Amino acid sequence: MTIHPVPNEDEVRQILKMLLGDKLVISRTEKPGPATDDRGLVAVFIDDENVPVTACLGDLHFAAYAGSALTRIPAAGAEDAVKSGEIPETMLGNFHEIMNICSRLFMHGSSPHLRLDRVYPSAAALPEKVGKLLESVGGRLDLRVDVPGYGTGQVAFLST
């Protein structure tokens, strides 16, 4: 299997600040990031042969806050999404775009090309082969992200 690099904290910070604002604060978290059995979203990245090779997990808070901040959806809308447990299409589309841009975090120098395939609404919605990918992770970066004006969520970058 091809090895894709684990993104580093500074690279993630740089990209997310560019997208979500300079006041964004990122820190490593000691406890594991979004569990694969919660209401978090799962972004799956594939190689040129359409094989799933890496993933990014965003808890419901991160998905709602980041998805709202990208296009300045009011914070109250993000809070409503967190309370209801459902991400509206606009926020989901914005989260998808953030993950699409984050695909470059998994590519360095000689690593092969990959691209965002799809964002799944939960780990329960994952096809079996993608679920197996999450079980065979080679590296992981778990982060707490404070999105300015919105709130705090967690995101985990999984690498193979």
C-alpha cells in the first residue's frame, strides 16, 4: 500500500486560517478526535485508481462551524445545526470544499496524487472498503479547532 504523509499541525493551521480567518486557533488534543461511530462527517480521499487511501474526520461541531465560517453563515445557524444533529446542504457543501482544499495536506514531494471522493454523513454510512481503511490507519493527527466567531470542534487527519 502507498504511504501518504500525515499532515502536520502548521500546514493545517495555515490552510484553515486562509479559509476561516486569521484568528483561528488550532491545538493538538490528547484525547482521540472524532470517533468513527459518532455524528461526525467522514471525508474520503482516493488515488488515481479510485481506491480510498486517506480520510479526515470532522465532528459535528467542526463541520457546522467550519462549514458556516467559510461563507459567513450566521453563527446561530451553525448552533442550530449542532443542536439538531443535522448539517444543512449549504454547510455540508462548504465543509466538502474545505476538505477538497485539505487534500493537498496529504501530498508532499514524491507522494502520489489523491483527491477528495466524497463526504459521508457518518461512519455508519461508509461502504465496507472505506470502513476497513479507517481500521488500518498508519498515522493520525488529532486537532482541536477554535473557529473564530463560531465555536470549537475537533478534526482528525488519518493517513495510510
